[in-house]
Amino acid sequence: MRTLNYAARGVDEATDVLAFPIDEQPADSGPRELGDVFICPDVAADVVEAAVHGTLHLCGYDHETDDSEMLQLQDRVMKKLDTPK
């Protein structure tokens, strides 16, 4: 994961999750393949949360620029996933 993070982002350390979109289609263009999510279980505190986080990035969210919108949505999704069925 360290090598992948360096190649993609120029950061020379392992990270919990990386997301790589397949294409740059607008979200309203219909069904499509979003991309790939890579998770490092040795770094991720919660693999499910890392998967949700990476998927939200593939959906166009960016917690570094969106005034906490992505992280709030991530929290809501995680709460829904914890609800017994």
C-alpha cells in the first residue's frame, strides 16, 4: 500500500484506503462502473468503514474540500450498516 500511495499521491507511507475511479462520467449519467477501492487491513481501523470511505470517494465526495459533507454521510452509512436486520 505504501508503494501504491506513493505512485498515486506522492505520499511515502501506507494508508488505510485508496480509491481509483474508472472514468470521469458525471454521476447523473446512469449506471456505470465506479472504480477500484484498495484497503490495507494493517492500517485500517475498520475495514468496512474503509470500504465505505473509498466508495464515497468514487462517488465524487472529497472530505478535504466539502465542509464535512462526506464524513457526515459516511457516519450515516455506518450507522445504517450497524442496524440489525
